[in-house]
Amino acid sequence: MADRITVEVVCATPERQLLRQVTLPVGSRVSEAVEQSGILKEMPELAYDPSRLGIFSRRVAPDDLLHDGDRVEIYRPLILDPKDARRRRAG
């Protein structure tokens, strides 16, 4: 059994997108992958919120365990609430 896993950490803003591949020990958590990726240091403009993380579009907690091949996604806040956008288009 392998003692290391490889995961991707991704983040996107309207200006740019970053994808980093990191190798971590088995039993690592989502927050550890985010930290090791260096994305937060490379994108200081990002309003990082640990409650806005996902794996393959499914929301996860920072302390959730990772599996080999996971893609950790760092979400940014919405600019406009989808309900408000619909109301504006309909109105």
C-alpha cells in the first residue's frame, strides 16, 4: 500500500486560474493540501474562507480526509446572489 497520495488544488478568479499538484502522506486533510499548494500565497487577493472548499464540486470541510486523485477546489464568494440575478432578468 502506498504511503503517499497525489491531489490537485485549484482556484480561479476572473483574471487567472491556478492548478497545483501536491503529494502528501496518506491521512492528510483538505486544509493541508491547500496550505502545501502555495495558492493562497500566490493569490493574496483571494478572500480565503475555509468553509468554501470542495472536492470535485462537492462541498467539504477543511478537516476532511483526502484520497489519491482528489481535486481540491478553493471557491471564492459569489459576486451576485443567483436569486437576485434571476429577479433582475425577469423584472
